[in-house]
Amino acid sequence: MEREQALKILNALANGVHPATGEVFAADSPYQHPDTVRALFDAVRAMESGSGRGAATRERKTGDVPANTFVRWTAEEEERLAAAFDSGKTSAELARLHNRSRAAIEARLLKMGKIDVSALTVQLRYIKKNDDAGDARGG
């Protein structure tokens, strides 16, 4: 079915009209139920805005999230991170190795004292006040 034809049918149904005959649906018709009408108008908007591809985009975005997102750091993983960082690996390389985002890597390195705020290459959502200024630590 052509996209334009599908849109015409959905629009007709959403407006309470039989798409083939032009007959107006009775008030007790399932097509006149408020939830059905809303769903049909949502479907029309989705098709018109091209978000028929939205589901694939959402899946791809979800697939792009590193596997260890929201997984707690273990002491062993921190040790591996520190060793790899000390050997000269970049935050991008470390992110791939640990299945985490660059922000997660840099936030952990900051917390471990391996880097300071000036070394960040990504913007973190939050930075503790004492991480923001060296003199806040009493130094």
C-alpha cells in the first residue's frame, strides 16, 4: 500500500468517516471511541513526520548505549582502568575496552585522582564542588 493512500485511510477513520464509502460512523462505533480517535491521529502524525522510522531509530539509539552503562564499577575494573590509563590509553580507547561512555571513564578517572577537571574532554553532568577547585581540598 502506498503511504499516501494509508494516510488518507487513517485520516478518514480518525475523522469518523468510512474511508471507502464516506459514510459517517455511528456514535457507538469503535472508531468514534476517544482512545481510538487519539490513536489514529497519533498514527497520522507519526506517518506525516516520517517517524515511521522512529522505532528503528530508538532501537539503534538503545543499541548504541555501552553495555556497562549503569553497572557499578568493581575494584578490579578500576585497577584495570588505572593501569590502562597509566599506559597511555585515551579515554575513547578506555571507553571501548570497558564498554562504557567516555564521560563515565573520565568521571571515574577524576574520582580516582588520575586526572583533574582541566583534563576533561567531555562535559560531565555534575562535578562536585571540591573537584572544581584544587584549594577546596585544602591544597
